[in-house]
Amino acid sequence: MRNHTRAVSGLLPLACLAVASCASVKVGATYDRTVDFSKFTTFAFRADRQIDDPVRQRQAEAIITETLAAKGLRLDAEKPDLLIGLSPFGEAESTGGYLPTGSVVWSTWGTEDVYRISIAGQESKAVEVGMSVRDAVTKRKVWDGVARGRLVYGDPEGNNKKFIAGLRKLLAGFPPKQK
């Protein structure tokens, strides 16, 4: 019994960490309630609406493909029912004496401010990844979602985990259930 209690108490901090990392990413979506999403069986990715980092784009596409396949949708670049587009947005912020200037880049290696004057403090960036879904035939947007979170400069591994967690959390609501 004592070893069981130790094992459970050892897992508690890990569980809290996992919940906290997902809780730091907020998601929201809106969709056309007149659309019957059960009629869609295939999807493809829009080449004109992608994340600005090719490595992260491929990572996102792999996660989306895997998640949607588990929900009965399959990737079909030739004749898709749905077209999926992704787009990033980032905004540098500082706490302390950093003065960000220039443009902000969200790269595979973590966030980095291209031109930065650093005098003290730690920087983070409010980021969001948007995912829009259009009916491939009508070109009408049928679903629009966003995952928002904070990335910390100098923590590429943690930032990547947040990116993956946010995308998975966003995909949990797609396709929406018919009411």
C-alpha cells in the first residue's frame, strides 16, 4: 500500500504539469450550423494559407491528418471535400527591460525577435494558429478555429509542446457534432 501511495503521489506532479501545459493554450471555433459535416469524407491542405515555417507546417499537417483519419476523414489532394488552411500570428511582448524592435519570427528553433535590444527581463510572445476549413466545391468557409497561447523566448522544446497541444485541443472540436 505504501509503494502504491508513493507511485500515485509521484504521478500527481506530472499530471498537474500536463494539465497546466494544455490549460495555457486556449481554443475557440465557430462554424456554419447549417452544414452537415457528416457528408465530408476527404480533405486537402491549401497551399495559399500556411504557417510561415515549413517544418512546423509539415508537423501541423501530420497532426491534422492523423487526427482527422481517426475521425473517418482521409487526405485526398486530388478531389477533397474540404480545404484546410492554417495561419500564424505573433506579437512580441516584454516583461522587464527588453525593447523588441523589428519583426518577429516564429521558427522551428523557437520564437526569436529578429532585431532586439536586450537590457533585462524575459520575453514571451502571444501567438495564435488559425485553422479555417472551406467546402472545396462551394469555396464557402464552414469552420474557423484558433488556438492561442504564449511562447517563451529560448524554450523551443516547451514552445513546440504547446504548439502540438494547442493544435490537438483545437482539433478535438472538429468536425463539430450535429445538434
